[in-house]
Amino acid sequence: MAKHVIMVEGMSCDHCKHAVETAVQENKDVVKVEAFPAEDKVDVEVLNDAALEDVKQRIYDAGYDVKS
């Protein structure tokens, strides 16, 4: 398992937090996810680092810009 911090622009409220977390959790390799709108970041723990690109795409598809 590996922990990653993804910087995300556009999250501003609890609705944003929930939308991002829900989208990321749809990836079967995600063990844990927590979004922090005030800090523009998402902490994610995955079973396989290869899942990271899919996680970033899911955040983008939910309407948020991934900075890293």
C-alpha cells in the first residue's frame, strides 16, 4: 500500500469533499481517501500505485482540477 497527496483546485465546501471522495472510492484499489477543501488536497491510500492515474482522472471527471 502507498499513501499519496494529490493537490486539487476547485474544492470549496463539504459537497465538494463528498463528491471527490465518492468518485475516488469507486476505484477498487483505493483503501482510504480523505479530501481537505481548505487545503486543496486529497489524501489517498492505494493498494497499487498504478491506480493513481485513474484516481486523478476520477477527480477531474468529477469537475475538479488536479495540480499534481
